[in-house]
Amino acid sequence: DGVVAESNAIKDAAFREFFARYPDHAEAMQAFHREHHARPRRFKFTHLARDLMGEDEAAVDRMAEDFSALVADRVVGCPEVPGAGAFMREFSDRLPLYVSSVTPHEELLRIVADRGLAPYFKEVFGDPPHAKTDTVRHILEREVLPAGQAVFVGDSPSDWRVAQETEVAFIGRDSGQAFPEAAPDPLPDMHAVAAALRSLL
């Protein structure tokens, strides 16, 4: 979302549509979604089902399944971030590329496959169950890399914080989310991200 595919607005619209099914809580959940934009959707559905509606984990499961059915095909069909295809074609031959996303793992695998992107990536990690910080550390261990030789490309403040926590370099892509002042200025598209990455190689 926001790095390979221009899917943030699509997912935001899907959340609005989904929360409208619960009119007593729709406004509060929209605010909660905005406040926790980069958190996994299950975190949001847990708040809705358990904290606001007093329901059990089975209700969270149903919400997660219903939302996946609502959004997955839309993400498969949405435009790519400008330059993303060229980025993957260039760097997949030079570097091991991985995906870490807050999209649930099985859904993410299907989206990557249906968009024809699987050949570009060494592995794909969705959350749940793979939290981004844990994923980055796993990749560093797997590749036998010191943190200073890896780069996290992300489009959100939470991505930048993961890079800070794991001590990897960070290149931001501007998908409309506000980064902290301490973060490097995000770049407009993946053409610019590719140029920044080349300068590090």
C-alpha cells in the first residue's frame, strides 16, 4: 500500500463502507482508523467488536473475513505507484526484495500473485502474523546482513519508526501521510525512490 500499489485511498474508502454497517459506531471507528492508520485491520476490528460492541473473538474473525472479501479485489485492480514496475524489474535482479505489510498474510499472498508480482520478491510477509519490526529483523538474519546494509522503503510514519527501531536505512515515498520532522523528506514516486537507492549502492 502506497509503495507498490496506490491502494491507500481504496482501503480508506473500504473502511468507510465497512464501518457504515455499524451506524452506532461508524463515526468513532472512522476516527479510530485515522488515528491508527498503519495498524493491522484486526486491531481495529478488535476495538469495534470487543471494546465498543462487547462481542467475542468470533465477531472479530467475521469482520476480518467480511472486510477481506470487500477489499482484496479492489487492491488487485488498482493502479501501481508510478515507477513501481520499473523499480521491481531493475532491483529484483540486483538485490533480494521483500514485502512487509499490515495486510493479512494469506490475503497479501493472493494480491501479490494476482498482480503478477511474486517473481520479483524473495518473500512476502503479512500482518498478522508477521509484525514489521520482527520481519525486518528476520530478513537481516536470513540475509546475514548488518542493519546498515539494508533499506526499508515505506510510506508511513510507522514504517519510518520500524526502520529506526531496527537501525536500517529508510527511504520514504509520499502517499499523502505526514512524516515526523526527524524523518527524511518522502519522495514523490518510485522513480525517485529508485534514484535514491542507486545512490546507496
